Amino acid sequence: MSPPCQGEAAGLREVEEAEECNKMKLKINKKTDNRIEFNLEGIDSCMANALRRIIISEIPIMAVEEVTFYDNSSVIHDELLAHRMGLVPLKTDPAGPDSIKISLDVKGPKTVYAGDLKLAQIKAKGADKKTDDIVVYDKMLLVKLTENQKIKLEATAKLGKGKEHMKWQGALASYEQVDDEKFVFFVESYGQMKIEDLIKKSLNIFKEKIEGFKSGIK
């Protein structure tokens, strides 16, 4: 049985030792588009919790951060509409841009959904790309406009992490301890990123933290 550990630092050290000894084993039990269940062996509860926290709070996810209003005669104030837009899940490519420009230009009578948000511009490596396939759930309600009401705005969406604000949280994660060194993980994505990409990214961040801890104690 593994000895008790103090915090994530000890957990990360034990992950490194487990990898070196080929003790840590991962087996996928079930997987759908947004959910995955997998077994992880060769770790203890500190390490399991460290990975859970990485999945929840360390994965870079795209979300609206800044909104400039040019016209808004709807019943919803600018601040409330900007907040609502920030909570709209946006598709996130792990190898994609750091920020994107989004526009909305609508006139009532109309029910405005998240699917009405249009991608104006991508800022990444000097390349611009135009596409409207940016939101995860097209039918998320933003606002209802009556006759002659208008909204015209431009927003900037940026990569962020769940530890900064929950709008950048990409998934929910939990685990069940089966025995001393075996855990079953349950992860459900909000849809911004493919579940397999999310898990791969989480494990890569896990390894980076291990290397950082290793360098720090030399």
C-alpha cells in the first residue's frame, strides 16, 4: 500500500515513479462523443485527484471574453447579454488559434440563438479563416427581439482555463477508488473539444507538471 502523501506535489512525484516502473496502466471501458470511462492503475488517491483537477481546470478552452456593442435595443442590458455569450460553449481545436473574432448583427422580430453568432476572423499564425461552425449547441437561447429591435456587436473569444472562470471549463470529472492503486474515472465533456483530445491534453499537462516538479527539486 502506498504511504500517505501531502498534496499534489507528492502525487506528481509518485506518477513519475509509477511511469518509470511501468506501473501505471490505463484502460478505456466506455466512450461516446462526449463521455468516457476508463480504469487507471498504479496510482493513489493524491495522484487521481491531481488528474481530476487538471481535467476540470487546466485544459485551454475557447470562450467569449470581450464584447463591443454598436447597437442593442433589446430588453437585455449589454452586460447581461455579454455574460450570456460568455457561457455559450465554443468549439475548441487543441491545435487552433488563441483567439477568434465573433459578430452578431440581427433585427427583430426574431428569436436569437447561439447559432446566429458568426465567426468574423481568426487570429492565429498570420492566417485568417472564415466559417460559421463555431458554437457547440446552435439552439441555446440568447434573446428574443420584437419589431424593430436590433443587436449589433463584435466579440473576442480567447483561450482560458477553468481555474480562471467556469466558462473555460471543458468537462466534469470524477473517479471511484476500486482498491489501493486502481481507480475508475468518469469524464463528461461540455462539447467544446473531442473527448479523446481532452484526455490526451490532460495527460500531456500531467506529464509537464511532473517534469516541472522534477526540475524544481534538482
